[in-house]
Amino acid sequence: MHVFAGLMRISIALCLLSVAAALPAAAGDVATTSHVEARLVSEVEGVPASGGVVSLALLQTMQPEWHTYWRNPGESGEPTTLAWSLPQGFSASDIKWPHPERIPYGELANYGYSQQVLLRSEITVPPGEAVGSTITFKVDATWLVCKDICVPEQATLDLTLPVVEGTPASNAQLKEAFAKARATEPILGGPFDGHFSVRADTVTLYFVPTGKTAQSIGAQFFPYTKGQIKASALQTPERLGQGFAISVPAGWRLRDASQLNQTSRIDGVLVIPSDSGTQAFEISLQKGGVPAGPVAAAGADIPFLQAIAFAILGGLILNLMPCVFPILSMKALSLVRSGHAERPWVDGLVYLAGVMTTFASLAGALLWLRSLGEDVGWGFQLQSPVSVAALAYILAGVGFSLSGLFYLGGSLQNAGQNLSNHTGLVGTFFTGVLAVVVAAPCTAPFMGAAMSFAFTQSAPVTIAVFLALGFGLALPWVIFSMVPALVRLLPRPGEWMDSFKQFLAFPMYGAAAWLVWVISQQVSPEDLFRVMIGLVLLGFSAWAFGTLQRRAAESRSFILSFLFFIAGLGGAIALIAMPFDPARPAQSTDDSPGNHAFAEAYSAARLAKLLAEGNPVFVNLTAAWCVSCLYNERVALSTDAVRNAFRDTGTVYLLGDWTNQNPEISALLKQHGRDGVPLYLYFAADSAAPVILPQILTEGLILDTLKGTK
Amino acid sequence: MIRLVLVAVMSLLALTQAIAAPAIGQKAPAFSAIDSNGKLRSLSEFKGRIVVLEWTNNGCPYVRKHYGSGNMQKVQADLTAQGAVWLSIISSAPGKQGFVNGAEANQLTAARSAHPTAVLLDPTGEVGHAYEAQTTPHMFIIDRQGILRYMGAIDDQPTTDPSSLQSARTYVREAFAAVSAGRPVEVTATDPYGCSVKYQ
């Protein structure tokens, strides 16, 4: 290997020597440093006596594997500099930088040039130089050249050109090199409009063609300013309407709130590969979300109606969830109790209003948070142990009420009042609100994908989808309340109602237990214990509250109960308000995602490396609270046949656990238009474009995918 | 009652936040690593003192600019004299430029008369990754409460030219002085410059 590399080096050196020998004097001074041969060259063979602009350039030829840097060097490095010494009246432009290539080094990356680069500078020549005289151009050049190590180098070069009549002849030897350099310089005002948005440490760059559909495969964006995006992150353009979007982790400049506020645009170069080489465009991306126009419109064609239909269906299904069912049953019970209600449909509509209002506020709140840059996707409510614990409290609290510890929505005496009176309707409205709140934990595991769609759309579409979901959730009850025949079907009120109500507490406890299990995946055992003690205190507080409701206000035990209630509730809230230790315990239970001996943890850098090496890769993005993820892992991803197929095909299994927030995984989800898990990606060998697998997997599907028969 | 609970829930839901890369004003990532004398050191042991982290690699020309000119040693001496804990961290992987064992690290410290409180060896890059250290040098300042107050370059001269030091604005000195006096830091983050950290 070493001998081969040595031979390569010698042969390349010989080539360079022969080129050097062939170059005429106008090719100028050469400096050969330890890793670069640098030459000052001119595009033309003379300086026009009438004045004008001539191009001079530093031509760097690097040894194999060594590279120099672009104007933004990426995560390390330093750009080449040219300091000109010119005669009176002459001036030099900044370097006309050809677009760079992304040069990975380990898990970091630089923007620069390998092999050879021509750094052109436009020299303005004043008129009136005497024909026949000569002009000497001098430049002090510095550069950093790196392979695995870095060496700063510098050279002082000069070039003398004659002053000529008319247009100087072009330098035949260098014509091609200059033409190539010019072709790789970015074109100003390219056929794109650009926007960018930053959502919790992920920058999304939107490119919208001003003309027809644009080629997006392999497009790469290079910002002029260091630290705006993470240079080492793999850029995968995603088609979006007529244009495309690239999502990458933010650099420190866009992670810092004050810096982010000051950044109104990202300027840089978009490089698009084409059959005839590459095309580069200089683009100024303006701050703002998905641009209005082609992109937003294109997303809202047929999928919109489909999404609305799915959302209504999803809402209907929510009624059967263990956490929502009891609420609905309570509703039914109240109707039984007031069986003679005159206008039950008013009640139905108020309930609908409560549900819809809550969904609309939720969507509004999420959109608002996102506009502030928070990374909230659907399912977010299960990513923070604090919010999971709060949801567990609510479910347990509703359970305690159903068990009879205390009464929700006023005293026992009021419960049977006419529904059409004021208090009754307010209560009904809040039953709708409560139904949505308790449904929230259930929507994430089952409805992540629908919600994801909603959030890739414009704000009105997002809200429409949420409203449709609410409509679906409220629909059964609305229909029920509007059809008197159905109301008459209800059994007569009686003793059974109390027993049934108490029975309904158990699905609530079950849902709370599930949430506690989710927390157990997120926090240390000590913190888990804290949550469970919190639940006990909550129960204590509920009991004290119940005794309050039953006692006369003036008795001494009233005060005691009141103190118990406050102490219990305060203690319970304090226990989950304390910060949780983010350290996650090792995943050991069978149901944990990631219980696959052959899986590696996902990281963007690891994926990039594997793809660069041409390996086939399977990516599973999952979370402990995602029921369909766990199901897929059980039935399709951990069978012996699948295990063997992974081994036989040499496919690397990368597993990203999104149980807790993870910006790298959020970024990958966003790249593929998702806002939640599961997401399964398969990259065939030597392919950078993944196949997205369905959300419900089968063993056969995985085997076919891995073996390439599909 | 229900209304109160709902308000509480909504505000709790809004509290969700990403735990991510080091950020100014946030808790600095905790770490522990073996120092050049084989002792396990961790950030938590320096609570109550201002901690300066310096990523270094003695083969890197940018590091050489600062050590060859005596600049880095001077900053180290001045800041540690004012009570700073100075941790030089080497995240070069075995076989990569800048990788040293404990004895070599101590020799290096002696040879260049450096004044770090400790030199931490991070051949797996664990500490480097926690801070997303990109370059050598790459500097971080953590206040007495463990909050990250500065990250980025040592100064505003991203070059290997030693003469640049004369006109340099040393961000690390400024930030340390501000943190030490309890004032807000003016420039809290800058682009780090130098060689890539030689991770494995």
C-alpha cells in the first residue's frame, strides 16, 4: 500500500513537472512548498494599454489527499489569503471563490479543495500605460494545507506582463483551467428563492425554483458564515412541491437565541450536480418558514382531504382508547341521570365546542412554540418526564374521582341538575376539554404519522387537521345526543351507575401505569420512585379534598382536611417539578426499544460514515412510548430469520431512540417529512437515497428489503 | 378546579425542551477524565471555582503559535493566579497527531512551562464530544455555579502567524474577567479556529 502510494506520488509529481515545463513565462512564478505547488498565473498574455480588467490567479496543486480551504473553512481550518502589491492605479478584487467540496475528517468536516484549485482575482487596470513597457504584479499568499495534520504555508510570487495594444491574447495553456474555475464560481441570482427556519437547533433551508421544477438530487449548500450550520452534517435534500428542503443541525450561531435574532439571512452557495459537471448558485436565504407560493400550494392538493378524512377517523378511534372511554361513559351517565333533559342536542354541541376549542388551542400553542424555535413535534408531550408525570397525575386524578374519593365538576347534589342550565353547560364544555387532555397521551403512539403530516403544512392546514381530529372525537357523542331514539335506549338510572363509574376508574389507572412505565425509560430509578410517591400524595390529597366536599365549613376537621389537601397536592406537584436527572438507565427490559444485540446506536456521523463506505444500512427510529414501534420490533425486527438476514447481507442496523428528545433524530425525522416515530429507512449498498419502509412492518417485508428482492 | 388543573397541564406541556449541545447560559456538560497523573478528575470537583477548558494538540500549528510565543502560558498563569481552574484537554485518539500518554503530557507541560491545573487525557473523545470541541485550540469558560459563560476561540486572530498576537483581542481574558467580577460577558461565543480535533 505504501509502495503504491509512493509510486502514485512520484508519477503525479512527474506529471506536474512536465506540465510545468510546458508552461510559458506568462504562467509566472512557482513556489513549491512541502504539500502544495503554488503558481501565480494570468488568463491573458498582456495588459491592455486602454485599461480594463484582467484575471490573475493563484493556482494551487495539492499533493494527493491534502486540501486547502474555501472562504468558510467549515469546522476547522483557515481560508487562503492573497495580499496584492500592485502599481499605482491598479486594484484587485477579492478572490472569486470556486464552490468548495465537503471534506470529511473523522466526524468533523471542512469546506475546501483537493487536487487543484484556481483562485481568481480580477485586477482593474487603469488606462494609459505605455505599450511595450511591462507591469509586475506581486502577491503574498498564505494558506493552510491539511490532510490528517495541518501545515500553514506561504509564498510570495510575482508575474510580469507586457502592456499591449488592443485586447490581449488569452493564455492558451491556462485557458481550460480558467474556464473550469469560472464554471465552478457561483452564479449570482440563480433560479431559486430561498428561505430558512430554525426550529430548536435544526435549520431547514428551503429552495424554491423561480422557474420550472429544479433538480434536487445531491444538492449541497455551503454557507459563507462559519458556525451557522453544522458543516459535518449530511445534507439530504427532500422534495417539497416544486423545490426542495435541506434540514441540518444548527451551528452555535443559530443555537444561541441572541445570535439567532440577529441573523436575518443565510448567504451561501448552492451546488447542484448535473450531467455536465456541477452548477453553483449564490443564494441569500431569508428568515421565514416554508415560503408561500409553489411549495405550500403543492403540498395541499389531494393529501389535504385525505388527511382530513384520516383525522376524523382517528378522532373516532380515540373514543375507544382506555383513557378517553371512561370520560365518555361519565358523559353518558350524566345523561342517564337527567334522562328527561329537554334538549340533549344542546349538550352535544357544547361538548363538541369544548373538544374543538381545545384541539384548536393545542394546535395554536404548538405552532406558536415552533415559531419561537422550540422543537415540538407531536409526541413531544411524552418526551419530557415532567409532562409525562403531569399526565399520569391527571389520569390518576380522574381515576380517584371515579373511584369516589372526590367529585369532579361540582358537588353531588348538583350532578343531576338540568343540563340546559348554565352550570351544566359549562361543565359539559370542560368535559370536552378534559376528553382532549386525557386523549393526548394516547394520540402520540397511535397517531404520530397523521400529526406529522399536519405540521409539515401551512398553519391553516395544521389547524384544520387538528379540528378534524376533534370533530371525530366528539362525533359519536354529538350523534348520540341528537337522536332521541338512542337516548331512550339508555338504561334507567339506578344503583348500577355508581358501580359502573367506579369500574371505569380502572382503565384510568391502567393508562397512568403505562405512563409511569414510560417515565421509567426516561429517568433514574430514584426519580421514578419520586413520581410514584407523588402519585400516592396525589391520592392522599384527593381523599382530603373529598372529605372537604362532605364536611361543613366551620368544623375543626374541615381545616385539617384542607391542610391535608394542600399539603398532599403541593407535595405531589413539588416532586415532579424538581428537575429530573436526564441520565437514562441502561435499557434492559425486553420491551425497551433497542433490545437488539446487533443494533448500533444511531448518530448522524455514524450514518454518514457507513454510507460513505458504501455499506447497506437499516435505520430504525423508535421510542419506548411508541406502541407501534414496539410491536414492529417484536414481530418483525427481532426474529431469528431477520437477525440472520442482517448478518448475511452485512447490513448495519442503526437504532435511534427518541424516547427522550434527541436533536439528531429529530433532524433525521424532519429530513423525511416526519414529526414522530416510527420511521424505518433502508439504504441499499452504495446508495445515498433511502427507501422509506411502511409504519407497520412484517418479517417478510424486512427480509425482502434486506435481500434486495423488493 | 378543573380549570386550574388544565392551566397547570398546559404550562407543563410547554416546558419541554431539548437537551442538546453546550449552550451559553446553560449548565455545562458534566464530565470526568483521567489526568496526566492517572487521577480521575471531574467537573463537579471544581464547583465554586471558575473553570477554563482548553482543547490542545501539541502538533497543531495554531496551538504552536500560542505556546511557541508564550502567549498561552501567560494566559494560564494570569488566570490561575486569579483563582481559575485551567484544564487542558487532549482528545487526540491513539495514533493521531497530539496523542500523548500521561508521562509525555507532563513532559510537555514542563518543556513549555505551561501552567494548567491539570491536563486531561480524552483519547476516546468523550469529553470532546460532550462539548462539541472542533478545533485546537477551542476554549470554554464555566462559572462558579457550573454555567457555561464562554465558548469559542481564544482570540480574534484565526491565523498561525505569531505576529497576530500583538493586536489580538483575547476573548478568554475578557470573558474570565467579566465572570470573575460577576459582570455579564460581552462576547459569549465566537467561531473556534485551528486544526480539527483529531478524534478517532
